[in-house]
Amino acid sequence: MGKQGSSPRGRRVENQDLDISFGVKEHEFRSLDLQHGGDPPIGRRLSGGEYNWDKVVLTKGMKNDSAKFTPCKGVYVGKRQMWWLHRHIRSIVFTLLLMGFLYLLDSLLFSIFDPAMLQSNFSLQGSSKTEVEMVPRAAKEGPVKLYERLLNLAASSLAEREFKQESSKLWEEPYHQASSWKPCADKTSPHVVRAGKPRNITGYILISANGGLNQQRVAVCNAVAVASLLNATLVIPKFLYSNVWKDPSQFGDIYQEDYFMDMLKDEANIIKELPPNLKLLDVEAAGSLITDADLSKEATPDEYIKKILPLLLRNRVVHFLGYGNRLGFDPLPYELQRLRCKCNFHALKFVPEIQQIGSLLVRRIRRYDFARSTLDKQLLGNLIPHVPLRHYHAAEGPSKYLALHLRFEIDMVAYSMCEFGGGETERSELQSYREVHFPLLLERLKKSKPLSPQELRKTGKCPLTPEEAGLVLAGLSFKHGTYIYLAGSDIYGGQSRMQALTTLYPNLVTKEDLLTPSELAPFRNFSSQLAALDFIACATSDVFAMTDSGSQLSSLVSGFRTYYGGGHAPTLRPSKKRLSAILSRNKTIGWHSFEGKIRKMIDEGQRVQVRGLGRSIYRHPRCKECMCRH
């Protein structure tokens, strides 16, 4: 996570060598010209030029006529000068006014668009200087820019739009059909067949879930469905400690245990601990320890019945070790699919400690103090007021914000096997990281011919960089001053890699900016609990932009917004493959053409569609098992 700074201001990009070309950096060229003896800019030349010209004419006249100069002739020359001034007074006044206007316009544009000025003026209550975690190369080398020409075009476009009233149309869902789908996984209906609570218990299921917050959430809901399928009792899942996440948090540290059990009590048997007579059982010796190697990925119900049920009946206990995505989405009985939805969207509530700080975070982002949507109520419960507080001024209106999940941490960057413009230093760093954290990946690559970095990028296998994310937002007409919440902050390359994005969009903050060190202190060493705060801020945002559709956080947040958003929670899903094709023309494509292709790409990802066969119900809940169509 980023370190807390002492300054209460927003992020200041330290390296400003990006040619942003807003048409407002004349001051730099002006001082440069003067230092090298060049002509001053035209705004100054008009003034100084006229004045010096007058002096030259008069002085020259005096020198040429010095031998013949008499008092009489001096009076004549003075009258001639007065006649000349009287004749040209309008031109002089017009020139002076034009010079003043250009000077004021220059100052105005500079104050509006200069990134340093913007960032120094931007401050939030309780905020601190944003710092993104930096890896060593960021401290040694300058910023990496793969698309400098497009960045300059984007900057010019943002400058033009700043004075226009229209804003991006993507602050709202583009398709009204989205509002016709309503949550109903928890509804009782005579037309709905429910799973029903198991009567004849076959045994007990233990779950040790791996991964981070979002992988564990999927594992929990899959386990609930499996327990129901096998007529078994589920023991509250345990979370494995990971050397990557380094978080000892358990289920009860993140979710409300009693609420979880009560919400599912009519459809699943759930207890907190094994009965005492089974605690001493050596599960591994009994053959009841199940790992990923024992089950297919996306296993079917038949596989569980044939492989797991006999063990359960024989030993009374089965332990799924490292359990995760080991239950397919199709084919699955209707009632079990519905139970999965109910678990994910209704039963898993964050503990009050997370809800309280999450509520504080959302209120500081929006700068107002009351719940606005069902999403707020579901995620924050009663810890955010449902009506405005007295000091809220309705005329000010709530602040709209866009949440951006940049999946550009070093683990994702290294695992992708892609290259991101950092040369040999970058390649060496990422290879060293793979050798420590992904040795199995390297062994697998030795046995096959790997794709080149260029081929990986063409096929959409590379995570989007902050630079590419900024270009997408600019192509969608989000203004320069758009308020952006960045989920996570361990960006590979740190501030150097972030510079292109923060120059285009300087109003970018993280939870470290908005919450004080003392407010964050209880969560400091618990990455899953910190991720829960990002989940809340992303799910309740006006617009959510993902950069990797395969990310669990992005998938679960987008599904949550679909389920509870009521057709008013747009999500932007860029296609990495299509974006790669667009950016491959970065040296020749015009900005209007770039905008058109970006908008078409995003529009196709926003179309209202029913969940397809085999698609995740956590990400695509628009289906009869989860939602009702009105």
C-alpha cells in the first residue's frame, strides 16, 4: 500500500515531461526563448515592439538632423510627433487592449490546465498525499510512455471539452432494459422451487479457501451449494494464509457469521465448529482430504456425487483444502444456482467495523452524508443515513465519481509474460519475481513454446497499463476534472508509471488519501479487509471502470452493481483484444476515429444480455435463478 504523506493535498506528479500540449505551457517556451536570446512571445512583442520602434524613429531622426537642429526645428519635430500620435491613437489603444486580452487568456488557461496547479489546488478533508507503491525501477528511470502521440491528442481534446457543457453520456446506463431486472434470489414465491433444508445429514464439510477476499467469497458460496447438493452440514469456512496476500483474517473478521447462518438457515445446515467427537479425526489418514488435484475445475454435480459423497458417508467428514472455483455453473440444478445467488448477494455482509469505515470512505468521496441507492443500503446497512443530514445543502448536489480498478500489480504484470516498455530493466525484474513466486509457471513454459510478448498483446492477454486506462477514459469523453477513485494502489512502476494517467486526470484518489492513518490502522496488516473497502467504494460508485475482465474484484463488483443497481449503475468493460488492435495504429489514427472505436467497444460490453451457458452467476446475475424480469 502507499505510504501516508504529510501533505493534505492530492497527488502531485513529480515528473512533468509529458508533452501534454494543452496550449497553456507558453510560459515554459517564453522563459526558454528569453534565456537563449530568442524573440519573446507575440503577446510581449506587440507591446515592446511598438514602444522600441517609436524610440528608434525619434532617436534616429535626432541623430540624422543633429547638425541642423534648432529650437524652431525642435518645435516642428515635436508638433510632427504629436500629429503622428493623434493619427495613430486608435491603433495603439487597440494593440494595448489586444495584448492585455492575450495575456489574461494565457494566464487563465495556464491556471486551469497546468497539472501542478490543479493538483496543488485540489484537497480533501482528511486526505493525505497519494503515494503509489513503487518498485525499484520507478525510482531509477523516467516515466514509460508507449503512446505519446495519442496522449498529446487526448490532452488537447480534454482541453477543448473543458469549456463545453456536455459531459460523457456514460454516467448513465445506455440501455433502459437494464432497469427491468430486479433482485429476487431471496424471495419466496409459489412458482419458485427452493432447495430446502437437508433433513438426513450425510456428514460434515470443512472448507479451507485460498486466495484473496474475492476468491474466498466465491469459494464460500460454492461450498454452500455443494453442502446442499450432498445433504451435508457446512462448517463455517476457514481462510488459508497466503504468502502473496499475507493476511491472517478469518471468516468472522470480514463477514457477519450469525447473519450468514440465519439468512441461509431454511436452505442449508451451517455450524461454527465440528462436533467434539469428530475434531480428533485424522482427515488425511482417513482419505477425506480433497485437494484441487482430486476435482476437475468447474466440476459438475455428478462428479461430487460419485467422488465425494461415498467419502462423506464413510468418514462423516470431508475437508476441501485450498478450495476455490471447483463447481461449474452449468449444468446445475435450478435451486442450487439460486442458493449460490442468495449466498453471494444476500448472506455475505461485511462486519460493522468494515461497514463503518466503508461508510466514511464513501461519504468523503461524494462529499455528502446519506444513502442514495439500494447498493448503499446493502453494503453499508444502517451505518449510512437514509436521509440528508441538516448541514447538507441540496443545491450543492452530490459529487459524481468514477471508480477505476487498475489490475496492474507486479504479480499480474509478471504472470502475464507481457512487456510494457521498460526494456531490459523491466524484463530482469519481472523474471526475478517469477522465479520466486511463480516457479511452476516457468516449468510449464519450458515444456511448450510460449507466445511472444507481441502475440500475447494482440490476443488480449496483457493487463491494461495506467496509460492505456487514461486513453480509454479520454476516448469516452470523461472530462479532465473527473473525480476518480483508484481501487488498490500497489501499481507496478509507481508514480512513474502513473504519470500519464494522473496528468490527464489529476483528481485521482485512493483510500489512503481519504482516510486518516488512525482510521486505516486497524486494517493495515489485513489485505482482505482493505480489499473490502475497495469493494464498497467501487460497487457504490456512479461509474465503475474495470481494466481486466478476469479479475475477481472486477467480476464480483460488476455483478453486484447489476444485481442491485436497478439499471442505474453503469460498468465499463474494455476488451483487451480489441483495444490492442486500436492502439496498434497509435502512430497514425486520428483522435475522432480513436474516440469512435473506443465508444463502440464499450457500448458492446454494456448491452443487456441474459447470462450465457457456463457464464458466472456472480458476474452475470441476469438469469431466472437470480433475478426477476419485470
